[in-house]
Amino acid sequence: MLGFLKRPVVVTADINLNVVALTAVGLLSRLWHLAYPRAVVFDEVYYGQYISFYMKRIFFLDGSGPPFGHMLLALGGYLGGFDGNFLWNRIGAEYSSNVPVWSLRLLPALTGAFSIPMAYQILLELGFSHCAAMGAALLMLIENALITQSRLMLLESVLIFFNLLAVLSYLKFSNSQKHRPFSLSWWFWLMLTGVACSCAVGVKYMGIFTYLLVLAVASVHAWHLIGDQTLSNVCVLCHLLARAAALLVIPTLMYLLFFYVHLILVYRSGPHDQIMSSAFQASLEGGLARITQGQPLEVAYGSQVTLKNVFGKPVPCWLHSHQSTYPMIYENGRGSSHQQQVTCYPFKDVNNWWIVKDPGRHQLVVNNPPRPVRHGDVVQLVHGMTTRFLNTHDVAAPLSPHSQEVSCYVDYNISMPSQNLWRLDIVNRESDTEVWKTILSEVRLVHVNTSAVLKLSGAHLPDWGFQQLEVVGEKLSRGYHESMVWNVEEHRYGKSQEQKERELELHSPAQMDVSRNLSFMARFLELQWRMLTAKSDDSEHKYSSSPLDWVTLDTSIAYWLHPRTSAQIHLLGNIVIWASASLAMVVYVLLFFWYLLRRRRSICDIPEDSWLRWVLAGALCAGGWAVNYLPFFMMEKTLFLYHYLPALTFQILLLPVVLQHVSDHLCRYRACTATPLRGTSSRGVLSVDLGVAWKGLRSQRRHRGGTGEEGVAGWGGWESRGCCGRWGRVLMALGQPVELARLHGVQ
């Protein structure tokens, strides 16, 4: 029973020393003196700020991509004991002793090192030789742009790692499909493909290009799978469901998980939350939450409110008025109503308070019990500090002559009566009896007399308007826009009827009664929208470049300069590798279309398995370069050389592929057609060419089950499978007697 104890337990393993050596050298090149220089290098000034926000749990918004990459960098800081106390204010600033530089740069260095053996494995999985795989890995190892980028606290090397991991995982899954479908390894590599794709997108939005490429290749393979008559309908359905779950459902869930963890970590108010909605700000600890937490939920007649524009562009602002009036005559000669100005002010101010009044009553306080305002009700808005009514009329706005002027009514001229009735339109209501809610309800204020909607135009008023933002009345016929939507941010029930007492009440903190929370999905959707629509910095940078400059390496970036010595760090590619990779891309495209054209004429120049391998390598390598490079021509943002590195990685993988293909097929073909057989003379060129055609015929005979001379050199022993075409068959027929006569020594 215990006989197994009498024999030793033996574990055998196949270790690829090439992979071990490549990994070791990659780690050495990326980790050696990683903490040098101990100063802020280029974009570390931005990523360092986000790491500090994570350490202090402060909310931030980065429009360049999802938060997964930032969280990975912050993990290095957390493991290194970083407390977030460092002022990331300029490039070249010396790191203080509390900043764990080595730990912060560790993850990009590791991903850069592990990308080298993955390049090796990708070419092996594509079916190419160990020599070609080793060449791709060595090119990745010595490319100095990749080395530089991976030794700093930047995200390009992390993105490249997950891009390559997604491609490698899918290739391993595809190869497992041929031998052991639905096995444990099959499921592992399929699931890892989805995880790697979601991680690539989570690091930077650029990762979606590789994700779409993998999806496209997987879709083509699934389409061929559907046509496989050897599989039952149930089996095909299981294959499709497995791919959909791994490549669609898992990436979606993981993408949500990234934001879920991000919002859990950054729960405190910070400098970036002003761009978010009032509801989002109120969900953060501190900041607006200290003001709005617990304030009345339902807006009632007599409520004192501040109205924030939901659009929030060019800056977040609140509906505002003050004692100053519009000038009687503008600079262009147009006249105005000369009534009290109404603007949108980007700062909290006592003049942002308005009172919601019932047009049928004179009182400006809330009844007991409160009478809530509902969708479709007509109200008047009274400015709290001046007690004048919000008004619009058929007078051109100061900077938007196609729109109406909005003012607080002043009875200067009896010929211009007040028009101060507004109908409440709750745009995100669930029913027609919806109550106007604080923070949660998004409303439009529609003018009863003219059907104009209160709108933020976004234009800055001149000095007479104190550079505040213009508010206009826009006709509904011009369509709907977010700038027409407002929400109540601060709210309290008015208690004082007298003006002086009310002014004191407006200056005092709000009394709060009811609290509210925002769901994760609501915060996720808003954060996602703000990230996608965040305005990028379009200002010119002295190291910015165009996509055409990247291919020719006609640009570089000075990352760091020592203030006292001549030590420098430049992002500069290896011109030999870049030029060779570009040339390989051109050669691949030309050969691909040449083969495609020839195959259309039923002429197969290479075996079918070599053709499929050639197409798949091109789809992943040439396709990976194209999807990671060409979209930059359509982007309106400041671009740098490092944006090209993910595309360059795929281009480097293509170089050994093209070299091996040329060596295995084109060179062998030329050697075969250029070397005369023994016993021929220089006048036997036609004989040699026809002899080659005869060898193809014999190969075709072998394919059909016939006999032939197995030892004759020619096309490397591959089977033509009937791809020679009509003229090829004629040449073979003509060449048969010539070849037979030549083989028997007849001159």
C-alpha cells in the first residue's frame, strides 16, 4: 500500500535555455542602475502626480487613458513605502529621500524585460524557426528606444507587454485548438487572451487597436470553424460561446473592475473633481460633500438654490447675477435692454443663489409642509441678493445676436414689460409627475412667452461683464444641447421673508436634512464620458512630432539633462533596426499582393501551409503595425516619438519573418532555376526551364498517387496540388520528351 514510498518522486521539465538567457539578459539591461538618474525624467512629472493622488486617496481625472496603468505604477510606490509627499512640479527636479525611485520604475522595467522572451515565443508559435525567433528577441533586446522607455516611470513598455501577451496567448490557444480543444490549456490560453486584451486597453486607450486586431483574427478563425463539416452544430455553438465569453464578456467585466477599484481608492475630493457633475462631487469625501450632504432632496416653492450648468464648458459655472447692468450701446453699435446682467460664474459666490417662487403667491419662504415643484410646473426665479426676476425677451444677446438676452428685470421702461415665467422641464425624469430633486434632476428652463431655453453660450463677456460667461435664451427649434441643462447643487428651504434677514441667511451655511449616494454605474458612466470628451492640450511642444517623422526617425526627445554635468537621456531609435523593419514591411506587402495575384491565376508559388503561415504572420505583425500607427494620422492631439513604439514592436517581429521567408522560398527557387543540371550546356536554357516544369508534374503525380523520382531536387519536395494552371500543364507536356531525352544523355 505504501509501495510508492520505495521509489523516488521524479519531476522532469523541458527548459528552453534560449528563453532563460533572453530573460536574464533582458532583466540585466532594464534593471541595471534603475534608480539613475534620481530626478524627474520627462513624463514622470505627470505620472508621479497621479501616484501621489493614489497614495493620498484623492480623486483625479486623466483623459489619456483608463486608470489600470496608473494603479500599477502606484502599486510600485505602495510596495516601496511611498507616502505621496513629493511636489511633481518640474522636469529635472531631484527626488527627495522619501521617494522610492527604484520601486516606482520597477514595473515598467519588468514588463520591458519580459517582452523580449515573448517576442521569441510569438515567432515560434507562428511556426518559424528558432533562428528567426532569436533574431526577433535580440532586436527587441538591443533597440535603445525600447530600453530607454522601459527604464523610466512610463507606461509604453507596460502597454507593449500586454499587447504581446494578448497575441502570444491567442496563438497558443489557436495551436491548442488543432490538437486539444476544450482542454485545460485551451481554456487557460483563451481566457488569458481576454485578460491581456482588457489590460492593454486599461493601460492606455491605444490598447484597443491590438484588441480589435485580435478580435478580427479570432473572427476569421471562428468563421472557418463554422464551415468545418466534421464538427456538430452543438460543438460549433460551444466554440463560439467560449470565444464570446473570453474575448467579449471578460474584457468588459475587467474594464469595469479597473474603474471600480479606482473609485474605491480615490474617494476624497481633489483639484480635478470640479469638472465632474454635482452628484459626482457630492459622492466624494470632503469638498462639495461637506456642503451638500444631508441637504433637502425635493425642491419646493420658496427653496433657495444654486443652479450649475451640466455641460460645464469651457469651465464649470453657476447661474449668477449682480447689480451691474448691460451697457446701453455695445461696441458694434447694437443696443441692449440696459437691465441687470445675468451670467455664469465659475466660482462659488453669494450672488449665485436664486429663490424658486410660485407665480401665484408673493411669499418667498417654504410652506409647512413643503410644496414640491414638479415637471411641467411654471415658476419664477428670483435673484436672492437683489430680489429681481430672471427674465428674457426679444433683445439680441451681447455676444450671440442670434439668441435672446437674459437679464434680471429692471423696470426702466414701461414699454418693455417683464417676461419672467419659466416652465420646468426635467430631462432625466422617469414619469411626467417627477419631482424636481437636488443634484439628481437635470432640468431645462423654458421661457413661457418666447419658448426660448436658458443656455450657457460659453463666450466670455468683455470687461463690462467682468470676463464672466454669457447666458442666453436659445430657441428650441435649434435643437437640444447639454449647455441647456442645469441642476441644483446647493439647496435649502427659505425661512426669512424680509430682505435683510434673507441676505443674512444666504451668507450663512445651509441647514441640511437629507443625504444621497450615487451608484457605481452612474459614476462610471460619467467618469468614462468625461475622460473621452476631456479636451487635450493642443499647444505645440518643442519635442512634438508627426507620424511621418517617426518612420524616418527624423525626431527625438530630450528626456533629461543633468544640471551640472553633460549627462543626458534622449529617446532615440536605432536607425538600422528602424530602417530594416520599414523595409521588411514594404517587402512583405509587395510579396503578399504578388502571391495573392498569382493565386488568383491558380499559380501557387509556395506550399499551402507556408502560405497560411505567411498570411497569419502578416495579419498579426504587419496588421499590428498598421492598427497601432495609422490611427495617429486622424488624431488631433500633441504627438511624440514614443507613441510609435507599440507599432515598432510589431514591425520588429516582422523583420525575421520576411528574412526567413526569403531564405526558405525565394532564394531556393532562384538557386533551383539558375543552376543547370549535370550534362547540360549553355544552350539548354529552355531545357532547364522545362525540366523544372517536369519536376512540378512529377510532384503533382506523387500527390495524385503516382510514382516519380523521389531524389530529384527542385521545389523542396512540396506538392503543387494542381495550382500550376493551364499554361503550366502545356509546358509540362512539352517538357516531358525533352527532359527524358536529356536524362538519357541525348544531345
